[in-house]
Amino acid sequence: MRDYLNYLVEEIHTVIVATVDDDGRPVTAAIDMMDADDSGLYFLTAKGKGFYDRLVKRGCLALTGMKGEDTMSRVALSIRGRVKEIGESGLPRLFGKNPYMREIYPTEESAKALTVFKIYEGTGEWFDLSQKPIERVSFTFGGAEEISDGYRITDECIGCETCGTVCPQNCIDFRSVPAAIVQEHCLHCGNCMRVCPVGAVRKRGSADA
């Protein structure tokens, strides 16, 4: 988990964050992730911004950051989680690690507009298209419950291997029945569920899975 959070801060840094406004509509903003430790991620914002108001009211966000020259060399990190305001006490640490902030807020007086937030609980996903097959890893921090996305093959499987003919990453293991999806290489495209002749493929986390 710490490696992924550090990568987000040090290699990606600027991410797109989504919050929700008073009408329930999503709003996005470009935000720098400025620090990470074993307990979460840290960033700052100005208290006069609508972004600040949405964070305080909702207490949650979702973000995605990407790095790579093109689609097939790109990695993406997505996180959704809960946030809390740390306040001005966290500013010296973030300014020390991100000295460019002094160019934006050059005086101590101007920096009083800022406050620090921490993403203290969340779920994350690493997605790497530069690997063959693709690499997907899920992680959690702060005690968050893991969310099971994607698909799995149930005991109704008859071993016909029809799903293998439409899997773009060839990530279905047929060495036993039921067959098994290798989750770290799955695109979550749903082709396996679409073509299974006996309906043995279910969404992970569903009641009948």
C-alpha cells in the first residue's frame, strides 16, 4: 500500500479529484497529492474554495492519476476514500516537501488561506497497461473494507472453455473445474459472463456469487 501511495505522490503528483456538490452532481478538480505515510495521503487547498466546502460537507472523494507517454505505456492509480481536515499545523511539512508552493503563496500571511486534508481511509487500484498481460492490483488503507470488482466463476462451471475464446487477456485458468479468473490480469470487460452457456460467471460481491 505504501509503495502505491508514494508512487502517487512522487511520480504522478497531480491527480483529478471528484467530489459531490449540494445538488448531488459530481465536480472535478486538479489537485496535487503532496505527502504520504503509513496512514494515508495528504494535500492542501484554500478554505475559500468550493472544493473545501464539498470536502467538509461530504467527507469523501475519489481521485485518479496517470503516468505514461501513451495509452499502452501508461499506469493509473485510483483511490476513493474518506477525508478529514488536519488544519494549518500540517502546512510546514507540505511546504517543505513541495517548495513550489512558496511561489504560489509567497508570504506567511497569504498562506493562511490554506489548510491540510488527509485521506485517512480508502480503497485503491493500480492498473498498468504497459505489462503483458495487464496488471491490476487492489489495496486498502485505514481499515477500509475491500471492494470486490470484476467477475468470478462459480461451481456451475462445466469446463467448456467458451469464456476463454473471448477473454482479451487470456486470464482464465482452465486447469480445474470450475475455471478461475486470474484477477490481477482481468480487464473487467464482462465478456466471460456474456458468453457463458450455463450462467456460471457472476459479478464479484454479488449475493449469488
